Amino acid sequence: MGIIFYLHIAILLLHLPPLERGMEADTSVNRLPLHVIAAGLNDASSIYITPDNELFLAESGANRILRLDKNGLRLDSLGRMGFGDYRFDRPFDVDATNGLKIYVSDYNNRRIQIFDRRLQFLSTLDLADITGHGRAYRPTRIAVNAFGELFVLDEEQKGLLKYDRNGRFEYSVDLQSTGIRDMPVSMALTDDMIFLADPAGGVIHLVSDSGSYERFIGGIDPVYALTAFGGSVWAASEKMVYELDRRGRVLREFGIEGVDTIVSVAAGKEYLYLLDSGSIYRAVIPSRD
């Protein structure tokens, strides 16, 4: 009877759906060496890299945005505590697009501020005014796609908001109605898909750019930070970094250590940047043999 029992278990294991991985994936767990390029940050919450390899950092505790070179050297800064233009009350996320427009989610001021490449103020999206619903909103993560469309995660309403390239409100998605129980902590955009990190649920949710729920990715460590670059999505957990394709298949995975709690990740042509609340870590992206 014991032999039959173990035979049944083996058959069940053979029929379990595997984690979807790329056909040519190198899934051997290699270590990714990290080097600190900046430290002493005050409750940093977001990092972004432009095509020109400039870094933009949201430093929530100091109520400012920092512009750095690729080595972490400070080039400029913007903001302080307040409610007017150029002022922030806990800037939560920054998306510097192609370096020409910089979007900042101003969490406690319940708005998105937009600046040009010289960090000059352009405009503000007051979320309550734009949607016309008269509700309270608190923007956390933001992302701008190649068409200039803005996506906003709203912690207050547990939703996803979309605006066109001219700042006109298009739609909102009640994430809880799609079955997402816990508020996603990070977001990344591909051509037609929105990746949402849900570490509490242990999955990454995939939502189409039209707002419909597609599926989820499981079978990997709980992910706390996402970014998209060059056709790949990079996902960071406490001990691992995954490179995914546009469908969410794992292409490569790397072990990491020495980072307290990852809050944001950014990827460029050469480097991968990981951020915790106090430091920026950099790693050379391994080439594919």
C-alpha cells in the first residue's frame, strides 16, 4: 500500500502546472553582486533611470526629488515640504519618462505634479478634480507608457486610474472587484500589459491596458518592486531578482543579499539599480551568452 501511495503522489506532481518560463531561460540561481553608490537617504521610496542614464529619486522623508548621475553623484534637487508648486508632502513615486517630463506622485497632497527636464513646474493633476467623482485619492505608484499615457495606483480607493497623454481622465478600475484583495506595491508597463506586484498575496497580477484583469504569476518569491526596460520586466523580492518577458515568463533569476527592504528598482542598458529606504545599490546586468 505504501508503494501505491507514493506512486499516486508522483503522478500528481507530474501533472502540477509548472511556473511558466522562457524556452531558452537560464534559471540557474547566480549571485548578483551589488555595490552601494549612495547612502544616508531619508526614507527614499522610488528610483527611475532615463535613457540618458540619469537617475531620479523620490526622497519622501525630505519631501524632495533628487537628480543623480549613473554613479549616484547628486546633480540637482527639487522640492521641500508644502502645498504649492514645487512643494511636496511625501513624494511617493517618480517617473521621468524619456527625461523630458518628470511625473511625481504627491501622496499627502493627493495630486500628480509634472516638471520639465530642467525641473521647472509644468502642471498639476488634481485627482479629485480630474475624475469628477468628488472622492479622496492618494496616489502611490505611477507609470507612463510610450504613448505618454499615465497610470496611477490609488491607495484611498484601492484602484487604478488612467489618463491620456493630455492629462484627460480615461477610466478607473476597482482592483478589489477584479479579485485583487491587497493593494499592489509596485507597477510596471509593457506594450499592452500592466504588471502589479502583490507581495501579500505572493503573486504578480497582470491587467490589460484597457483595464481588464488577465491573470496572475505565481511560483516565485513575493515581489516588492517592478520596472520595465527593453522588452523585459525586472522583479525584485527580498532575496531574488527576476527578469521576465512581456508574458511574465521567467527568463533569468539572480540571488541578491545585503539590501534591507527593497522599495524600488530601475533598469537601464548597463546597470540595475535597487533602492531601500536609505541606500541605492547598483549591479551590472549580466550579458546573455
